[in-house]
Amino acid sequence: MHELSIAGAVVNTATRHAEGRRVAVVRVRVGRMRQVVPDSLRFCFDIVARDSVCEGARLELVEVDVHLRCRACAWEWLPDIPAFRCPNCSSADVSIEEGDELVVDEIEVEEAECIAPG
């Protein structure tokens, strides 16, 4: 289950950028090529986040479809399955344009309340 190590990396990244503030939301872009099971990642995130500034934070996942590009003819497509042969010219020389990323895209932190002297 690689979701546990991914959850650890997400919590570490969010904690580092939160600078001691409580984290409310962590948004992560996950490419379908990563083969991450969203429910498993959320479950692991909740476990790893315990006793950290991320405890109780909501993990929002944005799944990114696979987008391939043929280097031979420049054809671009979104495959139904990860088939790495160009449907236009049958070349196997393709690049993954999107769908392989795993990025902590944004975190929302809670700001400390400012109490005016009164």
C-alpha cells in the first residue's frame, strides 16, 4: 500500500509550509498513472496526520486524466487505458503530458485570532 508513504509525504509537505499554523485543507493533484486509491489515501492521511498541525484537516484530491503525446507525429490523446502506442501512426515513442503528477497544490491554514485590546 503505497498510499501510506504518499500520505506521509503530503503531511510533511503541508506541515513544513504551514509554519506552525493549523492546517484546515490540503489539496493534492494526483495523476491517474500514479494508481492511487483515493479512499485509501484519505484513510492513511487521517492516520499520519494525528498529533500534527494537519490533524482534522480535509484532504481534497483532484484526479488528473492521462494525456499522452506522440513524439513522432505530435498526435495528442486521452487514452481509455494506458496504451502507449499512438493511435494515429502506431509509434511507441510517446510522452506523458499529464497524469503522472503527485503535487500538493494548495493548503489552507487557520490564522490565529487577533484580539483587540479593549
